[in-house]
Amino acid sequence: MKNSDKQTAYYHLPGLFEFYELYVRFLKVFREHREYFYDWCEIGSIYGAPADCLWGGGRAGFGEHYPDEVLELMEEYGISARLTFSNSLLKNEHLSDKKCNGLCALFEKRETIKNGVIIHSDILLNYLKNKYSGLYFVSSTTKVLTDFNEFLEELKRDDFCYVVPDFRLNKTFDKLNTFPQEYKDKVEFLCNECCYFGCRDRKACYEVVSRKNLGENCPEHYCKAPDADGGYIFSKAMKNPGFIGIDDIKNKYLPMGFTNFKIEGRGLGSALVLEFLLYYMTKPEYQLNVREEIYLDNMLDLF
């Protein structure tokens, strides 16, 4: 899973199960019209989880598409698939879950490309290492690694091929640039987070999602951040101090040797995820062409 071309950005995209229909169309365009897209970027993986996964975390999964078909699509295009199993509250009693084990077994047995799991819990990590050693593992951003030394210690762990730090470490260039290349290869930056930069409740928010996935009754988490009522707005995310745009990627991160970039969006709609794909991957002069390829029915009413 190590990248040798330091001038290529590898995007890790949201909605493996949630936005299957979008990716059926988008990946076809990406392959057949590569001239529409920046030549300095590729797709590193697509991540997600089906609905009602006990091990799920980060966002409540709502994907319903058949895992076999999802994996067939990823294999057709040579893209790594990742299961988002970042529940932070797992106990040993949860490890026997039939659905989640079945998904891991299915993802592991694919031979043409290696698939992975995004993990928070060390209990789950140790279990999967022993039972599904054919998978690779990603340290989840739900750990909220805002302390740089803790982030560095996570990078040192051999368990993980990638580590996603908290978005508030995205611009700590003076420290990031001191990393040896082996650590730079493992860093996966979360680019488009809309969460309030000064938020102190991020862990609590993720914990509520973990409890819901475990089927527990728990109070709803109400975000107290400024303008939280508006939900996710991409133009607002672009003003976030931790936002990583395409100019940042080309002119700062790639020259420094960082190549992996995560796009969030599992809990959003496919139309907004398409906007992310257009912004991060598509040349401006071809964005209309991609939209027309995606929305095949010109009489489609979106509203």
C-alpha cells in the first residue's frame, strides 16, 4: 500500500455502500474520459459501511447496496475498498457479530486488490489482525488526534498503513515537514471537514454515533458550535482553517512528500459528494461534461 510516485495525490472517497449508483457512473467517466480530470490525482480507495453495522462508527451507516456488487465494482476499476468500522466503544462481547465478520471475510478473500478496515478500537484491531490478516488497517480520525506527539506515536505503530489525524493538525507544516518519508507515506489528511475549528466536543459526538450503532439508548448530541444549525455547507468548509484545497495539495503537500487525502461525505447526499469529486478531481473546463455524464436523464428534476 505504499506509494512510489510522490507527485500523485491519492484520494480516499466516501460512500462505498451509500453512493454505489453514483460511483457506477463516475468511475466509468473517470476511466473513459481521463482527460476531464487532473493528471496529478488518482483514487486510492473508497470507504464506507452498510446500515446496521455493530462495529460502525464516525457516521451512522445507511448504505444498502449488496457487498458482492460493491466489491465487483471496485475490482473492475482496481480500487481498494475500505470498511469503516471505527466504533470507539467495542467490547470483547461484540467481536462475534456475524454481519461484520462476514463482511471482513468477504473483503479479505478478494485476490486482485488488497482491501482495508478503518479502525478506532484496539480490541477490534487485535481481533482482526489475528483473524483477517489479509486486510490492511487505517487509524481512524475518530480518535481525534489533536496532540502532535500522540499523532506521531500513532504513526510509529506498525499496525497501521495509514493514520488520519484530526483536521486541526493539517496546517502544522513546520512539524509535518520533519517527518521521514516513511511517516509521510502513512499520513492521510482529512481535507474538507466543516466542523468548527475550535470544537471541544468532537469525541463526544463520535461516541454518540458509536452508542447508536451498538443499539444503546443515549441522549442525542447537539452541536454547540457557531452556525451548527446549517449543517454541512461546502463553501463554509472551504473557509475552515484546516481546509485543504487543490492548490494546497499541488503546491504544498505534494512537494513536501504527502500523497494521501481523505474526502468526507458519508452522511451527506450524492449530489454534494459529486461536487467534491468535481472540485478535487475534475478540471474546471470539463465539470459540466462530467455532470452531464452523471445525470444521464436531461429531464431529471432534482427538486
